[in-house]
Amino acid sequence: MALADEPLSLDSLRVFEAAARHLSFTAAAAELGTTQPAVSQQIKRLERQLSVRLFDRVYRGIVLTESGALLLDYVQTGLESIDSGIAAITQRSPHEVLKVATDFAFAAYWLMPRLPRFHEANPDLDVSLITGDRALGLARQDIDVTLTFSDGRFKHGDALALFREEVFPVCSPRLVKEMALPLPRQALASLPMLHLKPGVNSHWFDWKGLFQALNIQAPPIPAVLSFDNYTLVIQAAIAGQGVAIGWRHLVDDLLHQGLLCRPIQESATSAYGYYALLPERKRRGRLIERFVGWLHDELNGRGAEIERIKLGI
């Protein structure tokens, strides 16, 4: 057992391994760039600490004792493991990965088209997207940033208000090519509508709520096509199968490309919107700040205002 007041050092174990491998203090000293007396002193100190004899001194040099041979097996295994670990961390890619959770729609229509600009500005930082339910990531400890649709009331952490909800009908230009745009709002009730099935605790606008907000008296046409995924709703709208509810920021690029158009001019807003929820833990804070700074720049580039809100209710 090692003496409590003389802890073992990694240097002494490396000296022992070299001496045992060469069965020569002189050769070990040459390999390690030290002197033979220094190696001898290290071995004597190690034997004293372990209270065992590691080498037998013979006329022509040294030989390992049974204890020394056993120790050599373990020391060589340990040193190889340490060397492999050092090589792994010094030779690996310098890239770090930031885990960002969001829903399918935000990922597909807002975030992913902009991520190439983030990677261009941050070549050493990759983004791993975790997509799914709108509440995804709120309770997972391994998520660095959650981009979520909410009213902004979170129990813990800090959040960035990205943009408030603003919606309006969108459709393919082919669907209304025989009509003079913009249409009167009441004419919306005569168009086929694409429905998004409400999720658990969903607060997204639906057609009934949008008609009420736009003061359209006629009820919306019952669902002919309905989907449980917003990206499918938008793809059906692009294909000319009906009118969808478009969320500003999510469909802006599609409108700009001419894949979608607005059959009426009116829009509706609510108290909900998208937020970037940041973890309370400070680990990886530097990486999170870089991503949040990039979000800030992207939104400012579109004239949107971003504000930091300290949450905790």
C-alpha cells in the first residue's frame, strides 16, 4: 500500500515502465532524457511507497520480481489508455455541436434556409436539430436552445422573444389565377381549405379562429384535407390543393419566391409567438451566446425587434 504522505506520481510510473521494458536503468534514462542515478532514485522511491521490491539487482543488471512483472502489466495498460485518450482529444475535429430543439415547421421554413449563413460565420460550431412536437426540448437537459411557440410564460430560464404570431391565408397562384386579387375577405369562405389538426394544448390559429379574427361571417368550409404536420399543409398549398393558414416569417420566403400568394390582404395577430428558450445552466454558455447573437442578427436584418426577457413566474 502506498504511504499516505507520499502519493504516487505518473512520472515515477513512466520511469518504472521504461526501466522494466529495457531491464536497464541506463537505457531508461536515455529514453526519458534523464540520468541513470535519477532513474535509480525514482525506482527506490516507488519501491518505498509500495512497500515491495520491483527489481532484483543481479551481476549483469536488473530483473523484474514477481511483483514488478505484475505491476508492469497494469502500468503499461494504464499508460496506453492515457496516451490513447490524449491522442483522441488532440487529433479530433475542433467542431463543437450545439443541440437546438424546435418544431418541424420552424425548422423547415425559417431555420434551415438560414443555417448555411450560421455555419459560414461559425465554421467550428455545428448545429444538431432535434425536431418534433411543439413542446419538444422544454424538459430535456441535453438541449442547448429550444425554439418554441408560446405565450412567453415559462417557469424557468431566460428567453428571447423572436417574433409575435401574425397569420393570413396563403395559396398557390394557380388556385386563384382566374380571380382578381386581392379578393374581398368574405370570398375566402368559398375556397377549399387545408386544415392543421390541433395538437395537445395547441394554441395555433385554426380556420374558425381566423374567420372570427377577420370578421368573416360565413363559416369555413369543412375539412376536405387535413394534416397533423404543418409542413404537409404548406406543401399541399404549394401544390394548389387549397388555402392554408400562413404564419409570417415561416412563409415569407415562399411568398417571395412566388410559390405562394395571399388571396386577401387582411391578417390576424395574437399574444403568442416564437421564443428562444435558454437553459438555466451555464454550461456551454459561450456557444449558446454565439447562436443567440446570430439569431439577433438574422432578425434585425429583417427589421424585427428582439428583446431579452428575464423569466420566472
